[in-house]
Amino acid sequence: MKPNRQDSDAARKRAEEALFTAIATLRNAGECRDFLKDLCTPAELQALVDRWQVVGYLQQELPYRRIHDLTGVSVTTIGRVARFLTDGFGGYQVALDRLKRQRPRKSSATH
């Protein structure tokens, strides 16, 4: 948060909820892409992309140093993502679980 903001906690929470509600109205990846590209600076969007990429590498159980080498993301940020993946609000896991359910299953005939 910007230090010069004078919003009350209640006003900040209402503003956050308005943003989350707006995101929840988006229907597909294309709409999300357009919304986030309008909302975020290129650097902010890249930071989000980097963190989500880190989640994938953490799911593969790659060492932090290897993830850093692959992404350029700091080991501190990788540790923060890992902490929220296990002890956060559950958002990463919800997204991971839903993506797993969306992926088409490979049949044994295709192997």
C-alpha cells in the first residue's frame, strides 16, 4: 500500500473486495489476460507470471537454486511462494487443483 493513502481499513477492504469481484466476473483466460494487462504495469504482470511459474517448479520439487537459474526469480521470493503454497490462504492450491481437473486425461491407447 502507498504510505500516503488515507483510506480506512474498511475502505481498503471494500476496494479489495471490489477488485476480487471484478476478477471473478471474468469468464476465460483471454478476458483475464486483457484485464490484467490493463490493470498491471508490464513489470507487475511479469512478477505475477514469475510467481505462478515458481509454483509449477515447486510442484516438481525442484531445488530453489535450480528454480532461480530457470526463472531469475530471487531465492527469497521463491521461499515466499513456497511458504504461501503450503501455509497461505489456499489460492495456489485451488488453482492447481482446478487446472488438474481441466487437463484432458491421456488414455493408455495414446502411449
